[in-house]
Amino acid sequence: MSAEQAPGDGRWAVETHGLTKRFGENIAVNGVELLVPRGCAFGYLGPNGAGKTTLIRVLLGLTHADAGTMFLLGHPVPKRRDQALARVGAIVDEPRFHSHLTGRQNLQILAAAREPAARDRIDPSLERVGILHRADDRVSKYSMGMRQRLGVAACLLGDPQLLILDEPMNGLDPAGMHEMRDMIVSLVAEGRTVVLSSHLLDEVQRTCDAVAIVDRGNIIHQGPISELLAGAALVLEVECSDPERAKRLVAGTTLGAQVVVSPQGLELTLPGGTDRGVTAEVNRILVEAGISVYRLQPVRASLEAWFLQVTSRLGDPE
Ligand SMILES: Nc1ncnc2c1ncn2[C@@H]1O[C@H](COP(=O)(O)OP(=O)(O)O)[C@@H](O)[C@H]1O
Ligand SMILES: [Mg+2]
């Protein structure tokens, strides 16, 4: 790449164009165009094997890209890697520490490799992640959740503008997940950007403001979660006096609804982008046919339903 390479757009914490990484025939990251706005929690969401860890490793310069360009905090990488990474904290895979040393001793070792100010951030970082009271215990005595927190504390030694966390919820129990989620939210409240990868749809939906959905190395969709949900199917639940006849009536219209009869009544699934005025239309059709409508309720499909709709492999379990 030439020295004249255009600078990145400072609006983005992460910006990639055509980023590609192959392992032999296998394209783990395929022409990825990623734009992560600053100051948000951003989820990189996809099933196992989708290429999430590989993308993160490429961003951090732990492995080379085969094609494409990328910027971290506006700095071109790998050209200005040191400058970029000075303000980036990352946890890839499980954070690794010397388990026979204490949490504080581990951070002292890490701080020694950084700018002098990092030393002064040791105690505030430990406090920040809620393990200051255990700082002088050996890491071997820490739970998985505490190790994750120590990992975040290690990131905070560099006062990062951008944190990149690979599957931060992995191995955590529900309470640990809850704490991690709160911590991410508070890091964003401090003005930092957090990019996290996950195969857990629910966690991304709860934690993140924006998301990129990735499958087999390709980004299928990205944007604010609220926008993605607007593209999701609209589901109408209908309780009425004659569900079987109602089903035939609705299926015979041009609404494009898929209709299922369940013990609760009818469930109509309408295509993404359908106006909620369709609710009144369904009501009219049924009432005009002499069917009594007891309940008619629009339910927005969750990101999960939408994710299942758009990815080919349906959230294969761990
Ligand atoms: N070092 C490697 N050598 C060969 N193939 C790899 C290597 N790392 C990852 N892969 C392959 O790249 C694809 C993406 O893997 P990965 O980035 O780990 O996905 P994820 O983190 O989304 O689960 C998978 O098909 C995986 O087998
Ligand atoms: Mg991974």
C-alpha cells in the first residue's frame, strides 16, 4: 500500500473495505465492508465458524489480510498499526494471565510494557471492573467471570477509545453475563466504543446499539438494531370465533400472509416492511365475513427470528 493511502473517515471506530482472509480454499472473511460508528456498542453476530474471530485477528494485526483495507480509529492498519493500537484494547479468546500471580501483579507486568501513565491506571481499572477487593488474590482463585473482568481491566490500562471483545459472554453463568453486559453499557457511557463478537443473538440484542450479521465470512446486514427490526416480519396474533374459516379468508387475499392455526387462534406472518394498518384490514375482512374477533395483536418479530430468517445455518448450537 502506498504512503498516499487516503486517511480513514474519523467518524468510524472501525472501517474496512473488501477485507478478505482465506485459509486455503476456505474464505473465512469475504470482502467485508464494516463501518462501526464511534461511541456505541456494536455486535458482530454470527454462528460458529462464521469468521468472527478471524476478522478480529486481522483487525489486530495478529494475522495478515489477503485483500482489502482497514482503519482503526481513523488510522490505516497495518501501516499505522502502533498508533492505532495504542488506543485499542482487545480480548481475543480467553484472556491469559499468570495464574500463580495476583490480579494486581498481572496488571503491573502489563503496565510496565506501556506508557508510564498505565501504572496509575491499575487500581482505578481494578475498581472499575469491580475486583479491587480481590486484587491481591492469585488469579488461580478467580472465577471465569473475574478473569474476564481482569481482562477488561487489562484493556483499560491503555485508556482505550475502542474495545474489541471476542465472545465476551462465553463461559459465563447468567449472573456473569449480566455483569458483563452492565460493564459494556457503562464503558460506552464513558464515550468508548465496544465491538463484541457473539453467536448469542439475545445477548447482542440486549447489549448492542448496532449490529453486523455475518454468515460464512459475508456480512449479510448491518445497521442500528432498531432499523433491522423494522425490516423484520410482522406477526399478527388473532383470536376469533372461527379460526379455520378465517385462515381461508386471509390466505385468499393479496396481503401475502402465511397463516397458521394454533390453539391460541391464528398467527399471520406478514412480509418485512408491512404497514401496521394491515391490522385494521384483517379485522375488516373477518368482521365482514361474520367472524367475531376477540383479540388482534401485532407482534414485531425479534432480531432472533429475523436472524434465523436471513442466515442459512440456523444458529447451530455450541
Ligand atoms: N488458523 C486457521 N487455519 C485454518 N482455518 C481456520 C483457522 N482459523 C479459522 N479457520 C476457519 O475459518 C473459519 C472461520 O473461523 P472463525 O473465525 O474462528 O469463526 P468464528 O469465530 O465466527 O466461530 C472456519 O471455517 C474455521 O475453520
Ligand atoms: Mg470465534
